[in-house]
Amino acid sequence: MRGLLFCAGAAALFGSAALADEVIVAPAPGTVIEHRAADENTTKTIRRDADGCTTKSVTHTNEDTGSSVTKEKSSC
């Protein structure tokens, strides 16, 4: 009987955590997150501004010609 009460208490404790509100942790504004792709000539950057805008950019570099192309997308 004591084992049954212990199991019921544990289920109630862990079950209440499952019903809690979802928490989303976002980086601080102005934070720049940089990712290097599998291709060493590609860089992905994400920047979050204080006004709520997020800017994502992808830069491809061609070492043979010395040129680079950057594509940028902003969402506010």
C-alpha cells in the first residue's frame, strides 16, 4: 500500500510538470549566432535586433576567383 502511494505521488509530481506552461528561451537582442556549414566556404549568420527583427544571412565564398555572394533575409 505504501508503495502504491509512493508511485501515485511520483506520478502526480511529474505529471504536474508536464502540464506547466511552455518556456522558450531566446538569445538577447543584438546577439549574433554564426554557423559554419559542412562546406568550409559557407557561413550562416543570425542576428536578433532589439526591435524584434531577425536577420539571417548566408555567405558563399569562392576561393578560386576570390569572390563571395551573400543572401540576406529579414523578418520583423
